[in-house]
Amino acid sequence: MATLGSTNVTRNVSALLEQPLAYGEAGLLMEVWRVPGGTVGDTCTIVPTFLSDIRTCQAQQSSTNGLTTNANTNVVITLTASAATNVNFDVWLIGRR
């Protein structure tokens, strides 16, 4: 089991590198993170830059996220299927500031 890194893509595309991306009309925000592939059981801990309350997490790779129904200040992605280490997958975190 390895610990995977991650890159905050939102900082590269948001205005002035300071704003999160708006999501929907309910005042939610979104951050996009890029994670390299790995083997089953590998983990990646993501601590959002803008969000202080993660409400949902979507990933392109088969994984679990361990989020609770309470306020979540970070998310731990655990791969449930292998992905080549030379490819990346995106993770979308949606929540409140």
C-alpha cells in the first residue's frame, strides 16, 4: 500500500489563483484535484484549499472516500481497483467554504 500525491488543478484555472469554482445555484463550491494511478489499497489524502466542509467527492477511478455526514475537512481516497501509475484521474470535491 502506497500513499499517492495530488495536485490542486483548481488553483491553475481559477481567477487570480484565489477563487474556487462555483457549483450549482445553492452556493456550493468545487475543487478539482488530480491524482496518479496506483494499486488496490493505495491512498491519497486531500486537504482542500478553499473548502472547509466537504459534502461529496466524485472520482474518475474506482475508490472509496470515507466521508461522513458531518462536516469533513479532508478526504482520504482509497483505490478499490488498480490504475497504471503513468496515468492520472481527477477527483471533484464539492462543499462549502
